Amino acid sequence: MVEVYIDGASAGDPGPSGGGIFIKMGNGEVQRYSVPLGVMSNHEAEYATLIKALEICLDNHFEIVSVRTDSQLVCDGIEKRYVKKNAYRELHEKALELSDQLPLFFIKWIPGKANKTADELARKAIKRNPPS
């Protein structure tokens, strides 16, 4: 099983945003990604980071993926396969489409203190956005 820790962050609402992805593989290896996302809201950044993480998992042919996020909105939305706000609908549908391509996919909410590595990667990514 592959454990994928994700976090999206924005410097403003909306503002320059970044995604942090920390992947722990069963053999002890890790992968770290710090992804600039442009200008978006924090919740959009959370969804965009999940999408990028799922793309990485599919590209690497991971079969059993457990995503950990400190975003209750994203976790609940994916588990219930429903999102209230239209602003997130397209991102939500894309995340579901990608997660459905994995043979086994789980998502779990974790407290922010358990997601520090992904948070640090997301904050670094904000600074890597081109100046506006």
C-alpha cells in the first residue's frame, strides 16, 4: 500500500497557491512534490493537490492508495461523492474520475499536526508561483 499525504495552501483567498504531496511507499522509499498552483482559494488548492497526487499515483501504476488529508471538505466530498458548492464541482468530479481508476483507493482525514511534511511542501510551492 502507498500512503499519500496531501495539503493545499493559499496566501490569500484567493491568492497564490501551492500543493504539497508526500508519498510513502511500502518499501520505505518516499517521494516529495511541491507544486505551484497559480491563484485559487484554499479549498480549490486542496482539491487541485488531490488531483495532482492521483495523477502521480496513476502514472506510477500504484494499485493500493491511501490518501491522508487535513481537509475535511475534500475528505467528506470524496467519501460521500458529493459537493455542495458549484465552485468545487469540476475539481471534485475530476478527483472522483481519477480515484475511480485506481484498483483500491481510500481517503482519510488526519489532523494538521499529522500532515506537517505535506504542509511544508505546499508552503514552499506558493513561493514558486510566478510573480503576478
